[in-house]
Amino acid sequence: MTDAGWHAIGNPFGIDVNVDALKLGNKVFSQAVSSNLIEGTLYRWAVDVTAGDSYQTVTIGGTLNPWEGYW
């Protein structure tokens, strides 16, 4: 059992990782979402000098960028 609330994860690889490939125990991300074990949206902080910094969302079908953190 995990604690309710926010948890940080990251992509330690030099390549994109598909959100669909993430696992929680023996369930892939989409199964964990449909089982109400986790929320279906991940968040990252995007730094953009011209447009301004902002939160960006990543959902099923998206990818985690190399060496970035998400919650």
C-alpha cells in the first residue's frame, strides 16, 4: 500500500519513456488508473524563457522526457 498524496518519479534514461510502459506493482499505468490506484495525469515543470515557466501535463499516450522529474 502506498501513502495518499503526491509522489515524485523521474526518467533516468537518455531516451523518452512511454507513460503506457510505467508500472505500479504488476499493473501497467493505464490499468493502475482504471483501478483507481493512481491519478491518470503526471505533471512536470517546464522552463521556457520566451513563453514563461508553467506546469505541463503528461497523460496516457505521452512520454517522459530524459532526465526529467514528474509528480
